[in-house]
Amino acid sequence: MTDTEMKTQAAEKDGFIAALDQSGGSTPKALKLYGIDEGAYANDEEMFGLIHEMRARIIKSPAFNGDKVMGAILFERTMDGEIDGTPTAEYLWKSRGVVPFLKVDKGLAEPENGVKLMKPMPDLDALLERAVAKGIFGTKMRSVIDAADETGIEAIVAQQFEVAKQILGHGLMPIIEPEVTITIADKAAAEDLLLKAITKHLDTLEKGQQVMLKLSLPSKANHYKSLVDHPLVLRVVALSGGYSREEANAKLAENTGVIASFSRALTEGLSAQQDDAAFDATLAKTIDSIYEASKAG
């Protein structure tokens, strides 16, 4: 079963979720933005070692704690790693007061009906068992909506809820993330279809079950307010989705009850070349701004 103290924090605490879950496909870009070019590593092991160092530096920074960072989403290799000799999830909760989540999807399938479903996850049960053993509270899985196609959006949401029920069976809290691409022309129409599909599938949960939702910042403020208030939704969080931190914070503040779960917007301005004082000051300012926008919503 999920830890009661973690669940209370995930449901009620002011703050936001830090998305530290860049995977193999997105890690080179994340490192480049951090000031580490591809020539700095010879293979995937070295690349993942560098991204773990970046994540550990963020997590150990004084401002990164449960006062303003409610939770953090980890990549599988980060969960399997350690910070100062302590398993990452344990370090997050016991040393920083931050609820640990785990990214569990294996990337996106080829586009169909205007969406990209998640690739199959045949080893999910084994991964979830490891996550429970390592003290993970919940999971996150991402699929992508690129058009207001009712068939595609229904398929996305149905898949997300099917896997969510598998995750709930292990006593973990699933974060469902059907991301709407922010640059599409029919974004508002896609969000209407998404709201309808999620509302329908929430009714398929068993008594006592809840999920979390991670959604793109909507075109219309408070578009997802009915989900924020839904008894089967523990929390609604927003992804930055390519908006700058300033844009994302402004849009987030317009959505009552929604908190941030930013990745690129969180690490914006951080650099491997910064000394610790500059790095910590930049991160503290970023955390303050995202926290205030989450609290304002």
C-alpha cells in the first residue's frame, strides 16, 4: 500500500513536482542545455552517468526540499542509483522530504489517428515490484496527442487507464499523462475531447481507487477544474510542454488547484559550468517562481 504520509503530501501540500525523468531519447538535449555537449561522453553509460550527476546536484541543492518541492519523478536508472551512498528514492524522502515517483513508460509508438500511444511494457510488473521495494510512491507514463481526433484520444485515455489499473494493483499511485502538443492548431478542441474521455474512464475505477493526472496547460483557463474537484483524482499537475518558464508559470497561475510538474522549465538557466553558489542561487529562484505559480492557481 502507498505510504499514508506520502499520500497526504501528494494530495494536499503546496508545492510542485520536479520532473527529473529524462530518458535515453531526451537526455542528450537535457545535457546540452546544461552545458555538456555530446562530445563529452563516449557511450550511453557515460551519458547516463553525467545526467545522474546533474540530477544529484539538483536534489542536493539546499532549496530542493519538501517545503516547496512536493515530489520528484525519477528515471529508472536514477531510481537504481544512489546519492551519497543512499538509494535515490530513499534519499529524496528521508533527507529532502520529497515524494518519489518513477517514470515507467518505454517511449512512444508510431503515430496513429493523430496520437502516439505508449509502447508495450511487457516487464512492467517486475519494474513495479522493484519500485515498491525501493520506496517509490507513484509512477508516471506519457503518451502524446497531436490532433483533435476522437478515436485517437479515446485510445490514448483507454490505454492510460488500463495501465493505471495494473499500477494500482501494486499499491502505487499512477500519474496519467496524455500530453496535448501545445503547438497544434486544434489544441482547444483536443482538450475538449480529452476532458470528456478522462471523465468517462474515471468511472471505471474501483471503489477506493484514485489516480493523478499530468496535463498540458490548457488553452482555456480552468478547463480541467472538474477533474481537479473529482473525488477519484488525487491531484492534477501541469507539464510545461515547451513553454518558457515565465510563460508556463503565468498559464499555471490561471488554473485553480493545478500545480506544476516541470522538467525543462525547472532546469532552465542551470549549467555544469556554474559554481555551487551560482547554481544553488539560480535553482532557488526557479523553485520559488514555480512554487508561487503553483500556489497561485
